[in-house]
Amino acid sequence: MHQLTLAEIARGLADKSFSAEELTTTLLARINSLDPQLNSFITVTDELAVQQARAADARRAAGESGALLGAPIAHKDLFCTQGVRTSCASKMLDNFTAPYDATVVAKLAAAGMVTLGKTNMDEFAMGSANESSHYGAVKNPWNLEHVPGGSSGGSAAAVAARLTPVATGTDTGGSIRQPAALTSLTGLKPTYGRVSRWGMIAYASSLDQGGPMARTAEDCALLLQGMAGFDANDSTSIDEPVPDYSASLNASLQGLRIGIPKEYFGAGLDPRIAEQVQASIQELQKLGAVIKEISLPNMQHAIAAYYVIAPAEASSNLSRFDGVRFGYRCDNPKDLTDLYKRSRGEGFGVEVQRRIMVGAYALSAGYYDAYYLKAQKIRRLIKNDFMAAFEGVDLILGPTTPNLAWKLGAKGNDPVAAYLEDVYTITANLAGLPGLSMPAGFVDGLPVGVQLLAPYFQEARLLNVAHRYQQVTDWHTRAPNGF
Amino acid sequence: MALQRCDVEKIAHLARLGLNEAELPHITDALNSILGLVDQMQAVDTDGIEPLAHPLEASQRLRADQVTERNQREAYQAIAPATENGLYLVPKVIE
């Protein structure tokens, strides 16, 4: 039963092949027996899950239907879940029980989804390896000595290991797409403003976006359908109609113009990944796509701009953790300043502290123009590159990551080495564009991902192309050994 | 210009982060390494380019000036480290 996709589960529940409760208890048992190898969950919500599954079965018995009714899910542990610990993988929030549900959590629960638990992540979503979690690193189910990527590494590992059919993730610089690539999943970062950020603990507010992680594009379409939409509680939510993402999955790719940015294939890309990406391009050509070379000349400046904008916004967002209203408080503070400093010094991990400090420095008097303003100007140059490119092509395709999943601990203490892994994903966050990573092969038993980028609000097009690709390839159906 | 230990102490104070003495050399090195990466921006010609704050250039929505939230003081204070009589407790500020 654990091998079923979300779409298959929806059919199985509809034709009464099994109940939501049976499915839920099967997956909970699987989590209990297999997750100690992976560490992909921070909290397993056994009781809540069984209760929600029974409620879903009752709703179905009463005549209700719906693709998500009774289907299990795991939430990245930065989506607030009422009455459940929401830790952000930080000591700072280890004792934090959210007093309300994030909009995404509430919408999916209302649709009848069953929450299996909260998944591990990089602390406050800052990382690309899931090694900065207060609860320990997550292992990649494809090779337990390797990282699963991050920051949504727990969600990725849990879905790849068939502990849950789908999970939520969030993506600030690649945190859905990169772990999806490194664990052979399909992961979608929607257009900025498409999915509500309300109740999603903020890292960098102008870049953060929640999205679905699943094994197939078809499942991402079903889950995105439940997540997307305007929310008055999120001041940056965009009031755009939500299309039927499943309706266009099978649309023809005949004549679809796909742009291949030459900058994505330069130095730094593992040539074995380049080979797999080329093979995926050929498959798409067989399906009717037309390939054009394009250029995104400012891509090379994206990492530098990102590591100003994201830390600057983080230093502001994370100032709310002060040891007064919620979260960690140090013992025996001698005065108010000591309370702030020690609560934050003891409650935040080292990578979070680094980014807060980079942000505080970039925003401090005398440096604002040279750093934050400069980065925002580069941000516009990057957006302009995309706008120019999309005049000649419908989609952009390239590798999701320059390298395969690396060994745990391999990047040591050098933060910059890990930052460079986000080189292909960061631009979509800076420009606010939707992006998807899909499984496109293996090198040495480790997965390779291909990234597709589309103009604003064209998530349906990304899902369509990935779905058609998945009809003629089987990378997404392969399961890691032992799972 | 690389950050010195005293610069890092000042930034940590601005960010209200209490760092261990022993951590300061590591964090100084890490910050200099990050700022080295970030300084690559300075070579980019951005003359005449307007900064971009919101990717879709949307502005904040306004809503009607009406009370929409109910009082949830008890729920919110239940998760606070220290409260008394409905107030958050902090160390004495005024002698």
C-alpha cells in the first residue's frame, strides 16, 4: 500500500479498496520501523492521524468525495499546526506548540488530508543539506551516507522512502527543488504569492513560497490544487484564479518552445549530470518540443545578491525570537539585554546566527546602499533576463543542481561551499517565478533532477511537461533499496 | 576590507546575539568568507536600475478599518516562558 501514489490512493479510497484508517495505520507502522534510519520526521502525530483518518472515512461514508479526502501527508515543520509542536528544527522552538494552523495546513485538513507528522528540515530553512537541524541530519534513502538536500530534506526523504505519498515543502532559494532532485522526486515551487505564507514561519519573506513534493507531477497537481489560492491573511498573496492543474496534464507538447540557458551548462556542472539533462531534452524533443539556446547573463550574480537579500530579511524576521512571548528563554537572565542575547545565542544554531549577522551587517548604517540596495538592483537585472527570455520561449530547462547528493559532513564548516549548490535554483526565487524539479536519471545510484521554469502563474504548464515526460520515462517510479 | 573581531562583536550586539568568546574566531572567518562571496556584486553595473523589492511589484493591500481579530490572550500566553496576571514577565527594566 505504501507504494501507491496520491492519485492511486484517491482511486483506492473512492472504490473502497481500502479505508483511510487502514492506509494511515500502515504508513504509521512504516514510519516507526524505517524512519530511525533516516530521521526524516521530527514529530509523528499518530493519534491525530488516526483521528483524522476516521473522520475522513466517515465523511466518505456520508457521501463526500474528493481526491485529497483521507489521503496522508506530512508537513515540513515550519508550517504551524495547532496543538502540535512546530519547531522549525530549532532549539529556539523546541517547546513551541503552535496556537493556530497555517493556511496551507488548514486548507488541506479541511479537504480531508491526514497529517502523519512534521518533517525534519534545516534550522529555520537555512541550508541545502538538512545538516543544520537541531534534531540531527536527515539521511538520503538512496544512500544513507549522503545528504537528502535541503532545506526540505525531511519531506524529501520521507516521500522518497515511501513513508508518506506526499509532503509540503517551502522554497526560498531552492529548498523544494534541490532536495526533490537529490531524492528523485517531483517538487514544485509556485509563483511568489500563489500559495499563502500565513502560518509558515518566515525566513526571507520576499522569497519564501510553499509548494508540493511528491513522486509524480500528477500528484503535485492534486496537492497544489489544495494548497493554492488567495488568502487575505497573507499580505503578499496574489488574487489570481486557480486553474484546474490536473485538467491540462495531458496537453500536447507539440511546438512547445523550450529554452536552454547556456549559463546552466558552464564550469561547475558535473558532466554526468549534464549528460542526463541532455537525454531528457531529447525525450522532450520526441514529444514535440522545440529546443532553443538562450542566455541569462546575470545568473552568475544571483548567489551574491541572494546572500544579501535573504539574510537581511531573516535578520528582521528572526528578531521576533526574543525569549519573551514564545520559544526558548535562557536561565536566570540578569537584565533584559542579557535575556535577549543569551536566549538568542543559546537558542539559534550556528548557521542561523551567521545569516542573522550577515543581514544585520548589510542593513546597518552606512552599508545599506552598498549591500541591500545593490542586491535589489541585481534582482531586477535577473528578472529582466527572464522576461526577455520568455519572449522567445515558453519554458526554460536545465539541471536542478550542479552536483549529486554529497556525503554527510563533506562540506564541513565552509558555508560558502554549500551556498554554491543553489546556483541554478536561486534565480527563480529572486524573480518570483514558478519552478519544478523532476527525476531524470541516476549517476552512481544517486538521483539527478531536471529543472523547468515558467512565466508567472504557469504552474499548470510545468506540471503538464513533467507529466508527459513521466509517461515516457520511469525514473520517478523507482524506489530506493530497502524502502 | 575584512571584518575584525571587534566588528563582529558590534554586529552581534546589534543583532542581540550572545556569542561565546571561543566561537568568535570561527564566526569572524565565516562572515568574511560570506562577505567575500557577496562582494562580487560590486563589479556589476547597476547604473540606472531601479531596485526590485517584490518580484511581481505588487503593493500591500489595505483592508477596511474594522476589528476582525478576537482576543486570544490566553491561547498566546499559554506558550510564553513566563506570565503573570495576563502580562509577560521580563527582568526588571527600571530600578
